[in-house]
Amino acid sequence: MFESFNDVLTFEETCKALRMGKNMLYKLLRNGTIKSVKIGRKYYVPKVSLNEFINSYCN
């Protein structure tokens, strides 16, 4: 589904991939709906986490 993206996405890339605003994505990352890694002040999202998130709403 997200073939054109790297295995790990930055916050901005994740917004673009999900066509989602910053505030909504921050909310989903903070409450653990989308699994991510926070290094310093930046979030990184594995592509696998995006697929899990999308699949959880399709099933």
C-alpha cells in the first residue's frame, strides 16, 4: 500500500501518506493508535504500523 515510502517514515511523510493533519496525527501517536518511536522531539513511524492502522479500520 505504501510502496513508494521508506520502511520508516518521518512525521511529515506520515501525514502525507495518511492525508491527515498534524493535530490528528499527534493525537493518534500519543494515544498509541499508531505505533511509533520518538527520538528526541521527533516521531518516526514504521511502515508496518501504518498498514496495521489501515487494516484495523478495514476489517
